[in-house]
Amino acid sequence: MADQPVGEPAEEAGPHGRLTVLALVVGIAAILGCNMVALKFALRESDPLTIQALATVVGLMTLVIAARAGRKPLRLPRHTLPGVIGVSMGMTVGSSLGVGLGVQRVSAGVAALLMATTPIITLVLDLVVLRHRHTWHGPVGAFLGLAGVAGIAWGTGQGEVLGVLFMLLGSFGWSVGLLAMKSVQGQVPVTSFLAMQMALGVPVLLLASYLVHGLAANWTLIFVAAVIYSGAMAKGVSFLLQLIVVRHGTALHASLSAFLIPVFAFLAGFAFLGERIRAVELVGAVAILLGVVLVLRSGGRSAEPEPTG
């Protein structure tokens, strides 16, 4: 399995390699888009906290197996601990809770679409907190993306508005994790880093679930399958595939997942849950995806992993 220190530059692939990379991008998008539907099925048998806690345990096991198979050390230098904690609290805890609570209230397609705002939120934090400069594409893209989110929220009911806010909280958590990841660029192997940050987040999620819901669930076959899929595939395999894309592809290749994930989520939601896209959601989707295009054009920095949910 290809691996590299966090933030290392990508290696260009040849023509056949680029086709493989694009195939992986489509596969990643399919995995993450279908994950929203898997979470929907799991929510019929348990609560968001318990589902995300159990799925994260499965995801951690997947990454540990991958790290061991690749003979990657699971110990990280002490000076990287603040960065690991920041990524863990943002991605593993904050984003997982936001997605779990959000997908309970909105359709699978809308949930995936709102997670696609992560590049936009990351840019806003980059501008406001870190005060980095970007071309005009960035602010305009952020405005369009946030306008699309506002349009979706405006056209939904009260419960769905809360779901939109939770999904944005998930995107915000992922963005905070991405910025924290910058502090350890080039210092640690990515697979080991991802496994360790997930290991820090698992106890927090398990404790929160136990205190609030007692880790209660109806252990049906569908529930077990949904949790395993969300953990092993969305939190584990998709990450590992993204490492290959980031290493052998370009930033454009890696960013394509942001556009394809909602497509697969809408298709899977229609096929398995009978969900339909409304006109206001379609307009909001166009605004958000156009905003993401402009944001990606404004930075030119190396690609980051897509949110897994």
C-alpha cells in the first residue's frame, strides 16, 4: 500500500496510471456516497452516537491492519501529539458527531452535498484565522457555496434545518482537522498518523455514547453490516485509496471526489430509500459545487483527504 509522510508532494502517474487514479476516484466517491445510505439504515436500529462510535472502532482496526501490513510504525514523535489531538478532535470526533446527527435529519444526497462544502469552510478558516491570501476565486466561491447552503436550509422544514447545521458542523470539524494536519506535514507516515488520531478519538466517542445512550442498539444483520461498511469502507478503505490518489495523481484528481460523492449519494438514496431531489436542493447543489470549483482554483495546494463521515 502506497504511503508517504503527511503533506509530501505527489508523484505524477503515466497515462495508464492516470486512468487507474480516475477509477480510484470514482470508487472512493461511490464508497463515501453509499456510506450516507448505510448510516440511514443503521439509524433505524440505533442512535448517531453509538453508530459513529462503533464504526470508528471498525475503521481504526482497518487502519491498524493496513499499517501493520505495510510495516509502518504506530508510534509517532512526541512533538506531533498536539497536531494528532487536533486532527482527532476535529475529524474523528467533531466531524463524526456532526455527520451522524445530520444524516438523521436530511436525505442521503443532501448530507453528502453539505459535506462537499468542506473545501469552502477550510478556505474561510484559512482566510479568517490563518490570514492566508487567496485569489478572487476563493472568496467568490465561498460566497456561492454558502449561498447554496442557505438556499437548501431555506427550502426545508425546521427539523431539516437542524440537520443542515449538524452537517455543517461535521464539515467544520473536518476543516479544523485539515488545518491541524498542516502542523505535522512531512514528519510522519500518513497511515500511522490516521490510525493514531483515530485511536485518540475512539474513547471519546465510546464514552459519549455510553453516557448518553448506554451504547444501545438492535443488533440486526442490517445494523451490523451498515456499521462494518461505514467503519471498514468509509473510514478505512476510502482513506487508504485516497493515499494512492494523492501520491500518484494531481490535486484536481483528488478533488473530483467532492463532486462525485453527492451524485452517488443521491443515486443510492433514490435506489434504496426512495429519496427524491427537490428543486431547491438542485439549485443549492449547483451553487455549492460551483463554489467548490472556484475554491479549488484559488489555492493550488496539495490535495487533502475527502470527508468520510
